[in-house]
Amino acid sequence: MNLVDNESGLLGALRSAKRVSGLTHSFYRYPARFPPEFVREIITRFSGRGDYILDAFMGSGTSIVEAVANGRNAIGVDINPLAYFITKVKTTPLSRTDRDKITQWVNTIDFLQPLEQTRPVDIDELRHIPEGLKRTFIGLIETTDVFEFPRQRNFARCALLRLAQWAVDCRKEFPQSGSVKEQLIKYVRQMLEGLDEFVSTARENGVEKNRVTGKRQLYLGSFEDIMHSRKLNEVRSRIKLVLTSPPYPGVHVLYHRWQVNSRRETPAPFYFAGFRNGRGESHYTLGGRSRLGIENYFTRVREIFESIHPFVQPDALLVQLVAFANPEMQLPAFLESMRLAGYEEVQLVTAPNSERPSRLVPNRKWYTNIESSQHAGNEILIFHTPVQ
């Protein structure tokens, strides 16, 4: 099938420069996020209600949120605990009692009061955070102990995660206590409104509130790690659409860190999500930026998509957005890895000059090995179908 599109359709959604918003998409600024408009366009165009959608590198869960909100069954997989935590919170509805308790919490906590000066603050996950801000963060996390249920506590921790990212990531000057309080209240209100919109949209598409969590399966690990799980094997050969964005070879993306003063890196996001420090960059990018790391990346791409193959329908479609530090060399290697994994590339969208469609990504915080490279901010849209 050769589907010709124009700027008002799929290509327009792909190249959307709108600020990420709507539903629960703004719960956290995860790097390399999908444009929600593009995800929604792909899902509604290439799948139907009740179909199974897989994102094997789910990140902050944009595809999972959109799939459930549009009446699909979603399967999300990621090796990053942050991705698992954020996506789970973004797709977990709250009761009226939950909302009341969260609102009471944010309006009554005294997070302007720092910890006792004698308290140790040598928490590894908070290294490089200024001392005063570090004490404030620890005190804020301790206030979440008031919650009875994990879904309440996780929502509050996610709000604090979003607050801390605002206060720390890529900042040269840190906010004052008064603005921190105002910002947290603002974020909690926005997040509750976003969750309401998510639940309402899902209901419009045939998914009642009490069925939302049953419409998504979330897994922490690689697809190979979880492919033998009983629940996942129930959907063997049933996945209609794979919509994902793998790590980008040779591109420095901080999936697991924030930058402090734009120089030092801190694993603080793990602290707010309730996890330990995490692992190094190469773990989250399938190999790192060395020559050997990039070779390993293409091996891992082949292995992961090979393990996915038995789970997709014969007429399934795989849609990927990928950026490359050196597309001239790395794009052919990527396509070869997909071929070896059992897929063939198809051209479903015609872009100008008959090239693969791409998008220049706005406001992306990342750096390539070669600082002058402009390719890292250019994502290429690639379609595949399984070979039987």
C-alpha cells in the first residue's frame, strides 16, 4: 500500500511544534517524547478499538496514554524504572476520596520548613543538588507517608518529581521557597485536571473508568525479559500496531539524569520515583556512544525486534521515530538490523523529494558526540511490516 499524505494529515501531526499538553502528557518532561498529535494520528489511522498496541520503548508513555484513551489495549515495556513509574501514574485513575486526600496534602504540607540541620543528607540520588534544596526535597518526600494507598502516594511523588525537575534540570539559578510552593500547587491542580480529561476521553471511546487499568499492561525490563510472562503470551500473534521510538545511536540523551547548572548530572529523578540510583547511560541507550557501543546497539535492536515478531499479527504495522548521530552510516545499519529481525520496510507516506518523512524536534535537551552535528534533532519516520 502506498499512502500519500500531505501537511494537513499525518505529516502535519508528525511535524507539530505545539507544546506537549492534553490528557496526562505533561506529568513529566521525559526526553525524546512523541508528539501526542502524531501518536493519536497513527493509532486512529492504523488500528481499531480493541486492537493491541505495543510500545517496546515506552518512555513517558505517550503511546500508552493515547492508546487507552482511544479505546485500544496498550502494552508498554521499558528498562528504565522512571518510564515504568511515570506511565503507571499517568494511566491510573483516582477516586474522589483520592483527589480529596491529595488536595488536602498539597494545601497543608509545610515544605518551607527545612530538615533538622543534624539530619544526614548524603543520599546518593541527590548528589549535586544544592544543600538547602536537597533538604526541602527530602522533607517533601517524607510528607507522602501520610497516604494510605500506593496510587495516592505515587501521584504525589510524581507531582514532586515534576516539581523537582522544574526546580533543578538545566537551571543556573534555583527558585526561592515561595515560588516552589506555588508551583507544586499549580502542578497538582494541572495533573488532576489532566487525569480527568484522560478518563473522560477514554469513556467517550468505550472504556469506563473502572476498566482503564485493565486496558494496559506495563512491564519493567526489555521485551526479551518479559516475553515469556503468562499475561503477555495471551496476546501472542494479536498485536496490530507497534508504535515506538528506540534510543538513538550515538546521541547523548539523559533518560536517567538531570543536569545541574548545565554541567553536572544528578540521578535525583530516581529518588522521587522511589528507586535506587539506576545504571549508566549505555544501559538506557542500548550500548552508549563508543564504536563498540554503537555496534552493540544494532545487535540489541535486532534481538529485541526478533523477540517481538511472534507477538504481532501477520498484517501488523511497525512505526518508529529514530534520530541518528550519523544517519548516512547508521540508518542503513538500523534497517539491516530490522531486516535480520524479520521485517521489511514499507513506504506508507510520501514526503517531498521522495525521502522518508522526518521532523526537526524543537526544544530538545541533548548533545551528540560531535557538538557541531545537527542530525540528533532530526527524527526519521520509518515503517515496517513483518515477514512471514
